[in-house]
Amino acid sequence: MSGIEPDMEDLFQEKKRVRNPLVPLGALATAGVLTAGLISFRRGNSQLGQVLMRARVVVQGATVALMVGTAYYYGDNPWQK
């Protein structure tokens, strides 16, 4: 599809990508807590594993909240002009 007309490309404006540096940190923290929880389950410490899995849910929720908050803050509102 190399036959796209030049004025058609004007319709697709580049949006500025916003990167929140806390999101990758949250993803790494989630992966770390998940790994620690799985290791503790494998070693037979199920009580610690349960605590770590609950902590993973909290960290993962915070990461998703950061992503949604960043998208909301920097996103365009189509109802406002």
C-alpha cells in the first residue's frame, strides 16, 4: 500500500508520546514481587507466598492506576474545544 495520497497523511497527525518513568519501575516491582512469591511457594513457605501475592496485586494495581492517570492527564478530551 505505497499508493497513499499525500493529503491523506495530513489526517494522521503525530501525537506526542508521554512516558511516565514510574510505570516501568512499577512493572519491575510487580515482576520482582511475583518472582519472590513463586520462589517462596516452591520452597514450601505458603504463608509468605500468600502475603507476597497480595502485595503483587497492590503493586500491579498501582502501576495500572499510574498508566490510566497518565493517559487521562495528558490525553485529549474530545468534548472540550
